[in-house]
Amino acid sequence: MILREKADECESYLSGYFNELQDERTTLYDAIKYSVFSGGKRLRMIILLECARLFSDNIDDCIPFACAVEMIHTYSLIHDDLPALDDADYRRGKLCNHKMFGESMALLAGDGLLHLAFETMIAASLKHKAEKSQLLLKAMGEIAYCSGTGGMLLGQSIDTQANQTIDFDLLKLIYSKKTASMFIGPMKAAAIISGASDKQIKAISEFAYNLGMAFQITDDILDETGDFAEFGKTIGTDKKNDKNTISSLLGVDRAYELAMKYVTEAQQTISHFESCEFFINLCNYIIKRRL
């Protein structure tokens, strides 16, 4: 399967940043590597690198940023699973980080990954002369914004504080921030680094938004209809936590229709780019996925 091959490629890139990360005095690095290499799909890494390939044959400058995005994503999962948030036991078919290493170390492992992500992007930016370095720093700014207080963290904070009367419009806002932002940031960063025009970057952002929304709604449906063997994580967490989702609000069938709408819009947007076959197929995978 093409996604598996691309995930394996990403795995090799990531390994270079973690092979020598060790210290016998603490389990910090063990906790970090446990979650990073627990078998994720590397989807955000993949879309960053594939977005770069829309504009250039040389993706070398984007590889550190793809690795950084995966570090940020993994840190967010470690923290999401903690008792104070989703209170999950399993992730990717394995015990959550805090179940293996304790809550304190899980917090520190997440913090460590966030810092390592920015160390990685800064180091990559400093290797270049001023003009190219400015592009890389601009790309880092997009990733920082979309994963931080303007994107993922903002969405998670609203989600955490939302009450049981949460409505459809607020749910869409939460999804756009906590999930779609982590599709938008990586793809915008890749487009910027690869020399895309402002018009192209805008189109890439629209595609990423629709893809991210479809991904989150499908996640909601799987949380209701999937099982542990397929999904690889605790099923029914939203229901257990009395959390409203688009799936629980609209019902599975209408939620699926909405996800299809987002997928259709994503495909229409990306179809204006040459060599867009990967992203067209990715949209189909998102809406049909069972894992």
C-alpha cells in the first residue's frame, strides 16, 4: 500500500533524530521514543512531503520540518491521552505513554518532543543563507501558529471547556482548530519552502482544511462504530467523557454525508494541481478508512 511505503520512508527520516537520544539516568528518552515509534500512520509528515513534491523534485529542505511536525503531533497525543484530558488507556494498539511511564514522565516526554521539534526546524533554517532561511522561518511560523494558540491548542482548549449544550457551529470551529490546523500548517509550510505562489498556498490551505475536517468527522464515526482491533485505541472515549461530537449530534449517517462533502471539496481544490493523484487517493482513503 502506497501509504505504508511512504510511512516507512518517514520512519527512516525520524530515526536519524532519535537513534542517539539516550540517557541512563532517566526514562525520559525511552518515553519519547516509545510514543514516536509506536506505529503511527505518519499522515501529517506524508502530506507535508507530498505537498512539497507538487512544486519541486527536491524535498530535502522539507524533511526536517516533516519530522518536526510528527514530533508535535506525537506530543499532542501523549498529552491528549492523560487523565486530565481524554483519560485513554490505549493508543495505536499499545498502552498510552502515561500507562507505561507514569503521568509525570508522559508530561515531560510531550514537552520534550515539542522543544525538539523547534530545535530541529531552527537548526534546518540556520544552515541556509538569509533569503532561504527567511522562507524556512516563515514555514516554521505557520507550523507554530497552527499547532499552538492559533490552532490545535486553541481548539483543544475550547473542546475541553465546552459544555454539553455545544452546538454544530462551535463543533465545526473546534474541529477546524484542533484537527484541520494540523493539516493546514504542514502543507502551507511545505508550499512556502518549495516556492509556491500566494495563490497556490491559499489553495493548498483550503484543501488541507477540508481534508482535516473530513478526517476528524471520520474519527468521530469510528469512535462510535469501530472496535479496538481495527482502531488501535480505546473506543467510546467521547461517550464515556460525555463529549458531544458531530457524529453524536447529527447521527452516523448524516455525519458521513458531511465528511463526504468535505472530501469532495478537497478533491475539487487539489485537482487544479498537476500530479495530484496522491492527494485524490488520500481523500478516498480518509473517508473509507477503518484504521
